Amino acid sequence: MNSLSGTNKLERWLWPILATSLFLLLWRYSVTWSGTKVFPSPGEVERGLAQLVQSGVLYHDIVDSLRRVAIGYLGALCLGIPLGLLFGWYPSLNRIVNPVVQILRPISPIAWIPVAILFFGVGDDAAIFLVFLGAFFPIVVSCVDSVANVPLIYRRAGINFGLTPPHLLARVVFPAALPQILVGLRIALGIGWLVVVAGEMIAVDSGLGFLIIDSRNSGKRYDLVVGAMLLIGVIGLILDLLFRRLETVKPVRWGFRNES
Amino acid sequence: MSASTRPTSATQGPTRNVRIKLRTENVSMIFQREGKALPVLEDIDLEVGDGEFVCLLGPSGCGKSTLLSAMAGFLTPTGGKIRIDGEIVRGPDPRRIFVFQERGVFPWLTVEGNIGFGLSKLSRSERAKRVSYYLQMVGLEGFEKSYPHELSGGMKQRVEVARALAVNPDVMFLDEPFGALDSITRLIMRGELLRIWQAERKTILFVTHDIDEAVQLADRVVVMSARPGRIQQIVPIDISHPRDISSPRYLELRDGILGQIGLAHRL
Amino acid sequence: MPGPLKTVRGIADLVPHGLIVKYVVASVFRVTWGFFLAVLAAVPLGLAAGWYRRAEMALNPILQILRPISPLAWIPIAILWFGVGDLAAVFLIFVGCFLPLLLAVISAVQGVPAVYINAGRNFGLSPIALMRRILFPAIVPRLMTGLRITLGIAWLVVVAAEMIAVNSGLGFLIVDARNAGNRYDLVVAGMVIIGVVGLLLDNAVHSLERASAFRWGFEEKA
Ligand SMILES: Nc1ncnc2c1ncn2[C@@H]1O[C@H](COP(=O)(O)OP(=O)(O)O)[C@@H](O)[C@H]1O
Ligand SMILES: [Mg+2]
């Protein structure tokens, strides 16, 4: 569906640049007009970030955040995918576990912080645990749903060719569910990135989340607060774009061809 | 054919003197839906000879798919028995392959991968030989590496037929296989199915709701009544292949079935 | 770490003070406001941005960069603008809900089959009527799903926000129980209550989703 067909290349660049410039101008002049001394203008944010880059702090914070996400997310993948496939494969098992999952799911990963600190102390492990929790439930749920959504016709065809249950899972159900599972994994990665920043604001003393809270508490450096936020946005976007490349791999492309 | 060869019975059995491949004995099926019993099949008695081409014809919802699924072992009838080669059917089996409408092609495998799906026990070279043989039989050379979403409906249907043929089953169940195709492709596919059937002599059970399709293809047409489905009549089609679809005999048979179903010849 | 029994006793401890009711009400109150403000802003904007391709193109980079930012990262700004209190928490929930909802509405509008639009045009509908009578009903099923997911996010955010930015609510209960004397039975009790209330909220929207008026969109899938 499209209200304009044939938008040309020029427009594809023109409108975003125009809108972004307008946004920056608006920001700049509302800072000037309101006369705030605390909230930074775009220029101040840029200078603040440059300062951080020169001191080398920024580099370490970024690496710390990325490391925590990577470990926590990989852990969630390794545990969540097999469990999700298992529960999807045995609906009776799922019926037993589901109530627990449904109660645990609406609990903000941040609410686990006291528990995380109790188990792991203040530090890396606590933050990694939070990322793990944030990513784990969406991964399990998406695997269960994806397996349940595999059309009966595929299972029947597989059984008809004499496949045993393990083979049916490996050769029919898993590949059929894979595109939908990937969507879940991508969402879980996004959540992991949201959680690590939030977790770092409370549970550790490094990383981009800590940079935000630290910049505010030690001297109201709001230029650094906003700079760190923008950086978080850009890195999150890059992570998402990288993950999207997986969707073009041949054996799953069939599942994404309707979305451009 | 030795002891198992039996004389042709009046309506239930095959027209030629051949071994009985598949037999349903008083098969009935009652579904439970929202607490109510829904009878779908009643007293289906049918004998299908080895190598015979039988069409099940009937209005939508009369239970054709249900009967076919039961024959293939995906469903267990609530009454009666289904025997293949004298043994009661207890579940699906690679010796009898069910061909769904083209929706049954696996979208995550290439054409090659789909056709070779049931051949994982063979050696690599053996499998490649089989795949290319059936690829050629259904006329898909050059599309080995294509994915199903790059193919037309007719091509996908060919892939599914080739996938079934590749495991060399003795029975094939086809459930409205050409229902989703345009009328020209459908005609071509019918011709190809006949060609393949004459070359391989599988027993074929073919579900359709298209009277012309049934009369063009089948040795016998099993006409079913609306739900609960019963066998209303079995019509032997005594025209040799290739069939002339404007011959008086063809029209006579077709009109006979039309009348049987209760449809007039004028719109 | 408390066992189930201690947790139950922890919940029982909370009941007589009326604290539990007070905190649940405080959290739900913030969620309601933040969520509804986000819906009010995001749905019309999403309809417009989904319909006018140029608007979507223009906004896209900003939206994509803002989306991965944890709503909690807005806490310093929320406190700067609104001070410590309810308003800051409502703002955080608004921030957390607005973007996902906006993106959901945009993609729902863009997913409406062209036949519906053409049929509407064919009957001579004006752009406004087209939006009201075709576009909006066509996206309702997907909108409901988007609302459900967003309400879930709102519930996640309010608890996290209360742990930092205010001094009441279920999130505050958890932090407070830990800081004031390591009462881990109350921490876990708070978490259980959070889970249950979240589940109830989800069920409420879910039954709305299943209400007969919206049924058609979900039956298609089966
Ligand atoms: N698993 C099932 N449970 C309940 N009712 C079913 C089931 N499968 C089919 N039916 C019903 O049985 C009837 C016959 O279905 P089907 O065999 O698919 O008909 P046909 O293939 O002749 O169109 C239909 O009314 C259908 O709704
Ligand atoms: Mg059918």
C-alpha cells in the first residue's frame, strides 16, 4: 500500500535530511529561547562527546556495554532456543511451564536487580544476568509460538516420508519455524540492549548506562547525558541492522519476502 | 497374479481383473465438534485395484479429504477398516505418499532438496541420479537450485509430484492437486499426470470436485453424496487413453454423472 | 534468598498496612496515564505517517535512533523537566510506549492491502473518510496486538522507573525492602505481585482483542 508510487532517489535523501535538520534547529533555538543553563544544545553535546572520545572513557564504556550484551544474549540463546523448541514440540509440557513463564514475563528485568546483586554482587555478572533475563523469556516464547505455528501439512508430509520424531524436528519443524524464530531473536537482542543500559544505571560502575547516571550526578553534565543517549541509539540501530542481514540468508529468505 | 486375483464385483471392485491394492470396509467417520457429533463419512465400501486410477468426486465438504487422509493413515476412522495389501492401515508410510495442493512443498528447500527429501538413506550419487531423473520427468530441468517462492503454482505442483514419485511409492493420494491452478495449466498437468501414471503404473487415488477432471483421468469415478458422505455411484470410464473429450461416449458419461449429482445441463 | 513460604508470609505482612493496595494503585495509575497519552499521540500520528510515504521517510531516521534508547536513560531528563514525582514516571512510560506504538501503527497502515484502499476510492470516499472508514478499521486487529505489547512495555517501565525516580509504587517497594534491612522476602513478594498484576493487565487487553467486533482479523490466520 502506498499513497505515492515512484518516490525517486533524491527524495529518499531529501526528506530525512530536511526533517533531521529541522529537528536540530528546533532543539537549538528552544534551548536558546527557554534560557536553560542545564539542558545542552546540539553543539554542546557534540563538544562533550569529543571530550569523552579524547579521554578514552567512551571507548571503554562502549566495550563494556557490548561485552555484557554479547555474553548475556548468547547465554539466553543457548538456553532459550532448545527449551523453546522442546516446549513447542511437547504442548503438554508447555501447558505445565506456561503459567510460570506468564508470571515471570511481566516482571521488569530491572526488578531483578536486588536478586542479581544478592547472587552476583555489584559488577559485570549482575549486569550480564539482567541481560540474560531480559532476552531469555522473549526467546523462549517466540520459539514456542513459531513451532506451534508450523502448518500441519508440513508435519504430515514429513511423517509420510517416514521421518522419526528427532528427524522431523530437525528437517521439517525447525526449518519451517526458523524465519519466525529469527524475528523473535531480533526483538530479544533489542531488549537486551535496552536492559543493559538500564542495568548499568543501577548495578555497575561502567558502561553507557553508568555514563548517563554518572554524568548527571557528578556535576549535572547534561551534555554528556544527551550525548550518551544518542550514542546508545546509534549503536542499538547498528546492532539491529546487522541482525537484519541474517534475514537475507537463503534458507530463511522465503519467510521474509513479503516484507521489504 | 495368483490366488489374490479375484473376479470383478458388480460396482465396488476394479473393472479389470487385477489384484486388490486397497480396500475400505464399512468405513465411517464421526467428528466431535463443540460437543456435537458430526458424521462425515458413512459406510464407505470400496475396492481399488493395483495400478488403478480412481477419482473421488463430490461437492465441497462431503468428506473427500477426510476419506483420503484416513486411507493415507493420517486419521483413524471411527468405524470400519482400511486395508492396503491386506494389512490394516495404522499410520502414514513412505510406500504411500500423500500429495497436498502445492502448499505441501517445503519453502526452505530448493527444488532439488524437495525432490530428494525422502531419499536421505541413499548415497549421495544415487540420490543425485534419482533427483535428476524425476526432475526431468516433471520437466523442471534448469530449476534445480530455485526456491519454491521463485516458481509458479504449476511448477510447485510438479515439484510435489516428483517428490512423491522419487521414493517410488506404490500408492499416491492426490487431494485436489490442481485446484489452485489456472485452467490452462490444469489441463497440461492432467496430461502429464496421465503420462507419468502410464509410465510408472502407481495406484492413484485422486480427489476432485471437477466432473470433467474426473472423467478425463479416472478408470473409475466414485461419486459421493453431500455430507454425511456416502458412495452414491461408481462409474467405470471405458474410454481408452488418450481420451477424446468431445467424443459422444465422453459426453454421455459426463452427463450421466452430472445427472447423478442432480445438475441440469443448462445454466 | 527466601523460599515460597517466606514469600507468602512477606505478602501477608504487606496486606494489613494497606501498603500493598496503595502501591499497586500508584503503579497502575502511572501506567494508565502514560499509556493513554502515548496512544492518543501515536495513533493519529501513525495513521498520518503511514499514509503519507514522505512523512514516514522524513521521520524514519530520528525514530530509528530514538527507539533503541532504554526509557530509563531518559530518567535524568525526566527529573530535570518534571522533578522527582508522578509526572516524571508518567513521562518515562509515555516515552517507552510512544515509539513502539507509533512504529506498529505505521507498519499496520502500510500493510493494509491495496484492494481495500482502491475499493474505498472506487466508492468516492474523501481522504478523511477513507482514513476513518477503511484505514482505521483495517488496522484495528494489528493495532490491538500493538496495544497489548505496548501495555506490557509500560508495565516493565513503570516498575523500573519507580526504582529510581519516585518513592512509591511496586518498584519502590522492591528497592526499599532491600535497602531498608535486606528484607528479601518482601523483594520477592513485590516481584510476584508485579508478575500477577502484569498478567492481569495482559489478559484484560487480550479479552478485548477477542471481542467479537475485532474477530475477523484473527480468524483469517487460522
Ligand atoms: N478435524 C476435524 N474436526 C472436525 N470437523 C472436521 C475435521 N476435518 C474435517 N471436518 C469437517 O468434515 C467435513 C468434511 O471435510 P473434508 O473432508 O475436508 O471435505 P472435502 O474435502 O470433501 O471438501 C467438513 O464439514 C469439515 O468441516
Ligand atoms: Mg478437501
